[in-house]
Amino acid sequence: MRPRRHAADDLPPRLVAVADALCRRLRPDQVRVGATETHLYRRDASNMSSPAGIVCFAESTDDVRAVVEVAHRTGTPFVARGSGTGLAGGAVPPEGAIVVSTAKMNRILSVDHVNRLAWVEPGVLNLDLSRRIAHLGVHFAPDPSSQQTCSIGGNVANNSGGPHCLADGVTSAHVHALEVVLPDGSVTVFGGEDPEPEGYDLRGAFVGSEGMLGIATKVCVRLMHNPPAVATLLLDFATVRDGAQLVSDVIADGMVPAAMEMMDQLCLRAVEQYIHAGLPVEQAAALLIEVVGLPAAVEADVGRIGELAAACGVGGIRVAADEAERALLWKGRKSAFGAIANIEPNYYLHDTVVPRHRLPDVLEQVYEIAGRYDLKVLNVFHAGDGNLHPLLLYDATEEGVRERVKAAGEEIVRASVAAGGVLSGEHGIGLEKRDLMPLMFSQVDLAAQEAMRQAFDPALLANPNKVLPNPATCGDIHRIPEGAWI
Amino acid sequence: MDLTLDEFADAVGRSGAVSITGDGTRGGPVRSVPIVRAPAGIVSVDPAEMTVCCGAGTPVDELAEALAEQGQRVVLPPGGTVGGAMAVGRSDLRRLGDGALRDAVLQVRYVSAAGEVVKAGGPTVKNVSGFDLCRLLVGSRGTLGFFGEVIFRTRPVARFQGWYAVDGDPWDLLAGLYRPVSVLWDGIRTWVLLEGHPDDVAAQAARFDLRPAEGPPDLPTGGRWSLPPSALPALSSEGPGTFVAEIGVGVVHHVDPPPSRPVDPATRRLHERLKQRFDPAGRLNPGVSVLAGD
């Protein structure tokens, strides 16, 4: 049986043999080599791309194992793919790679709402999970802005965060166990429903490994109680510095709100044009703070935040009166990226973390860098975590603009790390920041990460050439191809 | 810290078997080989960042005291040293509410088998830069590297906390209470740790008819079992006084040693490869294994 082809067949002979082998293990309609699929799966939501060699649609653990066994036997690189919403190029296929889509593995297998855990397949969408268990009074805490479309498998690969991770932590803290197909095709379980499984924390090592240690085929997630009381506040400030100061003051005062999100003026204006929520568009910045918990604690925290905000020179404080207003304010935050289309057709979203007390200084640097490159920049970010998300706005048809955007982005990363921060808070390293890893890690540090990776994947077939720069073998194989940045 | 990381690395050296000790409260070092100690001392406490940095040889109780002065705490079980707690990787009775010890570790600097200081993770409360060696190292019992310095995420101390007891079904409490910090059960009685605003705690306690208790019960020390939380109801057939179970978590403090658990062959091979890559000569804590049956 041959895989379906929809275009002129220019598949290299080596991949023809691999595709034939795959078709002996999967149904032919699960194995695609046509131009439609190999181009469709050439990129994620980042600005990088490279065509897939072969695309496989897995429907079960057995399917994934079959593909990985073929890959291992034939020495073919492979990359798992969820919804393709990653922002660092992690799912961009290595040259000639098999793309293993887990999107069709989207069943919720079991839910234990009393002990608060659920087994799900990796293709389950983040928000679908929380919606489908809402009637049980529980939810999955990580909530990336892409949560309507991103998959749990992708969350595992990137150790994803989101606005509500300030209080409850990122994905790693919400994964009890993983069924994994290792790069040699063996299937095992890391972690467990029990709290102290034998051996090394391979579960923890796997979460955030960006597809380079194997493919997760089942995930046991931790669920959290839905809060009985919620207060959502929008506070506006005449300067970004005042808003950032409140963030530090709230934490130093002993409160950990569920979320503390900041939007700067350009963001407020773009969003207001889009949702008409009466946002404070004349102010330099606004903070969206959400406090959750039992009623007395929520009331006390809201009162205390008001006092601290007054000391920081807050302009106005708007408390959402009902669920509809709360949803509207959050819609403003979560639709910021879409609203940008009113300003420029393209944007480049960055992701770094700095110590909270450095937020005002680093933000000033971000504005200065963007100005120097003649670019508009819009900031909407997880202020509580110090997790910056500058969006550089541009029109890709303008000659030379991409180089400016890329250079400005790199300067922002350097400024963040120089301020005591890190390369990425939730998007991951992928291809995007691979070559910036030495800003944060020495050669000795990187060698330790490489050692862990090679213990899992001695043949280096699982999503190779991501995350870790490799100066020792910096030939063509490790080069980010010209034109990959689109 | 009383020792620099470089001095600690020199003590570990580059060849020959070596073991590490803290206060010896969690099993102590491997005997009959040279023994080193990690640097001790608190480097910085920063409540506004919710972080603390300290040497791995710092006593847990000293760290807890320094944090309490700033209204903060970190989820380490009491006693012994910070590094010892991390090497063993066990959480304390607050795991249900606070999460696991491993999740509080942001960055470590450890000494490798090659005698080099290696950094893993990052200093901020959120970080996904590179592979997560911190998680791999917590609970690795000094077989992959020796902790030198660590940065933890801290949490503010709650306005109020209190232990309660009731002769009730612990699963009703687990399902009905909002985020209890701990629910313990000995087959007959249930103990609950609640914290938060005093009015909220009082309301929760009243709703479930909870009576104030001195603290948690005495825990049997014969064995520490790790069971899926859904398997805990079956413990009711065990005799009274034989166990205290952490409901919703699965740790069981038992009078008997834990039953042995099988290890999947693929997982065992992976353990061997990790040890080989991180400590090819097998010099760190020789003879110590993290897998049962070794």
C-alpha cells in the first residue's frame, strides 16, 4: 500500500522507503507525503518554517509507537505536534522529519474529581478539558492565552504557563504522570498517580523538554478546585512604573493573587477599539488583578490591594460587578494579540522573565530598543511573574523590517537576562532562542542538559537541533536555515 | 555561605568515591568513603520576589526561621538540611495544599561527578529555558550530583491556620472543603489542616462540624508507602493504629515497610543510562540506588 499523494512526487528515495514502512504499520490515510500536508505542517505559530518530510496522524499509543519504531529503525528524525500554537519554533520539522500529529488523540480517559486528577490524551485542548469538567467543580490550572486551541500535549512539551499560573504554578506542577513513547520505541510511564514513585523524577525531566525526549501519549493531570469567590479588578496608572510598583508591593505584602496582568497604553487602545469595554485608554498602563478563594479572604485582599494601589498613585479602580463584566475584562486581555491587526498586520511576540523589581527598568529599555529600531512595541504581560511579552509590530511587506524586528527582539532578550532574568518564561527555547542559550548557561551547564537528553535519546532522533546549541558540530545540520525566519 | 561553591567543588574533587552528608537525619552518607558537606548559610531572602537563596547545607529549621521573620515559608519537611531534604525529595504533610517540594525548586548549583559547578534552572519564579535538570536532581539521592546552592520559590504565611479533627469520612471533606492544606485519616478519625482568613476557616469548620485539634496525630514510622489516592479507602481493612494516610495525596505512614513495587524495564534502562552519563565512574554516593530491587 502506498501513502496518498496529492502532488507531484518529489519525495527523496530514502523517505519513500520510510513512508512505505509507515504504511505497513498504520492505515495509508494516516500517512501523508503530499505537498498539502508537508507544507501545512511546516511551521508552528512562530516566525520560522521548514517543510515536513512525512506527516503521520496518530490515533493511539500503538500508532505513535509504530511511527517511532520506524523512525528509530531507519534513522529518521521525528517531531511530535499538537495544535501547532507554539511560539518558539519547537514544532518546526527538522529536515526530512516525520511529523507525528497527536491532534486526533483527543479523548478524556478518566476523571477523579474527588482526588482531583484526570487521564487525558495529548490532543485534548486545554480549554476543552476545563469546560468538560466544570460541572464537577474542578479545572486544569495552566491557561495559556492560546488555551482555546493549544493541546495538553503541547502544554507538556513546553511546560506552558498562563495568567493564572502566578498562584498555582506552571504545567510541571500539574502533571502527575505521563505515558511516553521513548525515542527507541519503548513505551513506559513516568511518575504516577501515587505521590512518590520509584526512581528519578523522569516525569519532571520530560515536562518542558520540547519533544526531544520522546512523545507523551497519555497525561495524568492534577485538577484544582474552582474558587467559590472571585474578584476581578482593573487598576489604571499614569506611569508604567507605578503599576509595576504595585505588583511588587502586593506580593511583598503577603498576597498571591490568582493573576496580575499588565497592559500598556498602546495595548489598551488597540483592545478598546476591538471590544469597547470602557478601558482607561488615556492612562499609561492598566493592571488586571484577579483574587480568588473563600469570600472573607477575597474581600480582605481586595481592600488591601486598594490601599496599596492608592499609595502607588492609582488613577481608577474598576471592580467587575458581575460575571459578564469579568469575562469582558478578560476578553480584553486575551484578545490583545488579535486586536493588534488594527495597528500593523504583523507582530513578533517575545517572552522573557525578569525579577519583579526590575520590571520598570526593563520595560523602559524595551521602549528604548523599539524606538531605536523605529518599531512600535506593545506590552501585555504576566506582571505578577515578571514575565514580559513585548509585541513588536510591523508590516512584513516593508523592505528590511524583518531584520530590524529580529535584531530588536534579540536585544530585548539580552536586556532581560542582563537584569537577572531568563530567556523564556513559558514559550520555550525551540529554534528561536537556541543560539541565545549561552547568555544564561555556561558550556558546562549546557553539557549537563545534553547529557540528560542523550540518556533519553542516544540516537538523537527526537526533534533534533532544538533547544541546545551545539558549537562542537556547528555544520549545516545545526544551522537555522536561511529563510527559515519568515 | 560558610564555604564557596568552588571550595565545595574542590572538596568533591574529580576522582575517587565520595559521599555527602548533612545532619544525617535522612539516612546519612555512604560509609567508608570520603565524605563532604555542602555550603551552609542563607544568601538572600526576598519576599517581594517570593524567593530565597541558600547553601544546601543550611539547616531546614534555620531557613524556616529566617523566612518566618519575613512572613514567608518554603515547603520543606522539618529537620535536617535543605540539601538532604532535596536529595530525598519527600514533601511534608502540607503537600495537598502546597504542592510537592520539587515544584518549589527554581534553580540549583550542584557539583558534578567531574568536580564542576553546574547551574540548572533559573532564578525567577517562572522559567522554561532549557531542560529541567532541577526536577531530575530532586530525589536523586546524590547519585547524579551534589547540591551546593539552591533558590526556592517561597509563599506567604497564611493569616491563620488551624488543625481540626472529626470522626467523619475524609473523602467528603476532601471534596467539600475548599483547598484544605492537609487531610489525614487513620481509618477512624480524620484530621484537617485549614488556613486562610480566620472567618473563612471558621465557616468551613462549622459547615463540616470540625473540632479544633492540637495538631496532626503521631505518625507510624515503620514505612512510608506511596499509593494512588484512589487506593486509600482499601486501607480501612487494616487494623486500627497501623497507619495514617494523607488523603488526596497517597502517602501512607505505616507501621510496616512498604510493599515492593515493580520497575518497568524501559524505565530501569533509562535510569542506568542517566547514571552512566552523569557519573560514568560511579563515584558519587557509591552503592546508593534510587530504584527498588537494586
